Amino acid sequence: MEKTVKFYEGEKIYLRPVEESDLELFYFGRNNPDVRETLFLFFPMTYEQVKNDIQLILNSKENLTFTIVEKESEIPIGQTSFVRIDYVSRMATFFLAIWDPAYWSKGYGSEATQLMVDYGFEILNLNRIQLHVALENINAIKAYEKCGFKIEGTLREAMYHHNRYCDFHLMAILRSEFYEMKQKKLSLE
């Protein structure tokens, strides 16, 4: 029996490397109408396409992806990534998906975001972590702000969705801001 590797652990979740056994979760998530709506995923994916995606994830040098696992139940609930990691400029783009809507609005996304921010600055020595989020995704924006991300600008009419163009925020957190937040938390304790 394979032992689960808890790569990075939080209070309610842990992050572990993506495994081939995640295929079912990723397939369900990529094709779930609620998830597709939130993440602007327009095309259905076959089982084989999702399987190929997992192989790409496992072999990627510029992307780093983890499966999010709920600790109490040991159920995989999502995926989080740094994509387009630039090791020279020390920058990465952040991605998060809670693939099962039953786990939305329970703090799992916020905790996964905080774990990835910690990992990005403390372990990978990044200087900047950025993300893109639809203006309509108010809950995600609040969660990202709670983790220290700031809105840097708006990508106007960046995505076509439901017969209209949608704007996206570009949000980011810098290494200096992360350590400033960390210092403030320590001084309050």
C-alpha cells in the first residue's frame, strides 16, 4: 500500500504531489458545470485528455502542481499550481481550483492559497506571485486579499463569456509584502 506524502500541511488541508489516482477528481472538476462557469473552462475534456494533462503536470519543469486534500476525510478536493515559474525573475502565476462545489466557501481555498504563498516565498524564494481573477468572483478576490494579494490593474474585456466580454483583475503579492504581513502577525501574538 502506498503511503500518502503530505508535502505541505495546513490546519484543514494538506498539499501532496499529483498522482494518477487524481484522474477521477480532475475529470469530474473539469467537466462540472459550476466549476467550468467559475474558472471560465469552455470545452469539455475527455478522460484521455485529462489523463494526458496529468502526465504533462507530472513532467513539467515550469509548472508546479499539488492536489489539495481535506485532512479529516483524506478526500482530494482540488488542485493548486504555480504556472510559468520564472526562476530568473523569481516570479510565478498562481492557480487554484476546488473541483467539487460541495467544498466551496468553507475556507479550503483560502488555506490552500496561504500555503502556496508561504511555499512560494519561504521555499522557492520567489519575489512575486500573481494571479488573474474575474471581477465577478467576489469571494475569490476577498480570499486573495486576505492572503495579501493586491489588485494591480484590470485586464479589460479579457475573456468572452455568456455573450459578453468580462474584465479580470491582475492581483499580486510581493516577497516584501509577505514578510511585512508575517511580521505584523508575529507582533500581535
